[in-house]
Amino acid sequence: MTFSERLSLYIQLTRLHRPIGILLLLWPTLWGVWVAGGGYPAWHIVVIFTLGTVLMRSAGCVINDYADRHIDRHVERTRERPLASGKVSEAEALWLAAALTFAAFLLVLMLNALTLLLSIPAVFLAASYPFTKRFFAIPQAYLGIAFGFGIPMAFAAQLGDVPLVAWVLLLANVFWAIAYDTEYAMVDRDDDVHLGIHSSALLFGKYDVAAVMACYAVTLILLALAGRMAGLGWVHYAGLIVAAGIALYHYTLIGNRNREQCFKAFLHNNWFGAAVFAGVALDYL
């Protein structure tokens, strides 16, 4: 196999060709970076957390495919993934995940001791999430913690402390993750039932659409509370209104539970996160 062919497999394995996962991890991280920095974070902090997001998301994808390697072979949508198809060996995948995690760790070494300490549970959360779908009824909540742990780390890096507003932002991200990943789970509902995998779409059952919208509502309420705690003004709340409009648009997509439309709603969450960030950043300006 040529180098370019091997590189192509690694890109598929880390999902670098599908950046939505990176964006869903990056937006809440940037919420934390900007609020912790009072709207003017040091640029080395922005660079470190952005690169760290890309590296840890990529490592998480490799671990996810390793955890699901036997399941993916039985699902039409995933059977051609590099691990499931045998194009990349299990050992090779583990080495790749370790290398990406080590690179992220080198970035954290440039920050203070508290941030380094928080990186330990962050790595544990990222590595263990793929296995939670086997025994957690709602693994999407665990995903929200894993995807949002950059928030307390951002506060620790800039303030040397993690105030209450950081945890409110993290909780907001948990509910947002339940909303968007339930939309994603609605796409794979039939496969999950067949394979015995837990998901919020199965837990919520016929109330799945209502649950998604309720989670969006709680997310927005918590973000408004965090904005109040951080002293943000009307521009922040305008951003939340835009995000609320995006959530209502998702209702029109998922209302009939069409698989393609549910997946479209999932992908569109990039704009929800971007709207919240724009409100925060512009309010400080």
C-alpha cells in the first residue's frame, strides 16, 4: 500500500474529511475560551485549544471505531470503515490514537498545572465514551460532558480557577449534545435496535422529537444564565435568539422522523454553536 493510500485511510479513520464532529467540539470550547478571557483571550490559548480540539476529536474517532469494529461490520453505513473492513489493523489504530493523544498532551504542557490536571479526566472521558453505548441508557449525556470538558480547561488555563459559570456552560453543552446526538441516533434507530446498542432515540421512544426540543430549550436557558453570570449584554441574547430560531428549524426537519432529514438537522447544529459563539464574541466587542 502506498503512502498516499495509507494517509487516505488515516483521514477516514480520524474523520478529518467530515469536520462536523470537530466543529461540535470546537464551538463550546471557544465559548469557554472567550468567556474566560473576558472576550480577549490570549492568541496562544486560542491556538492551543483549537489544535487540541482537532487532535482529541481525531483520537476519539479512532477509539470509537476500535470499540465498534465488530459492530460496524454488520451496518451498511459503516461496514467500509478502515477498521471494520480490515484495511487498518487494530494495533495500528491504537498506535494512531496514542500518537494523537500524546500530541494533544504536549500542547497541554504549555499551560498551567490545573489545566494539566484537568486533562486527565478529559482524556478518560474521550477514550471511554465509545464504550458507554453498551450499558448507558443515554450515552449522549456522557458525550456532552466529554465534548464540553474543554470549557473548564479553558477557564483553568486563563484564570487558574474554574468558577461556577464554567460548569453552567458545561451543563448547557450536555443538553445540546443530547439534542443533536439524538437527531443523529434517530438515523440509526433500526440498526441500534438490531445490534442491542443504547441510544437516547430509543430511550425517548415516541417522545424523541419533544425530548430534542426540550433539550434545546434547556440549553438556551442555561446559556442565558451563563451570560448573566458573565455580565454579557444584549448581543449575547440576540445570538441565543438566532440559535433558538435554528432549533425551531430543526423541529421542521425531524418532525416526521425521516432519516435523511434527521441527519441534515444533526449537521446543521454547527450553525447553532456558531450563533452562540458569535453572540458571545460580538458582545465583548
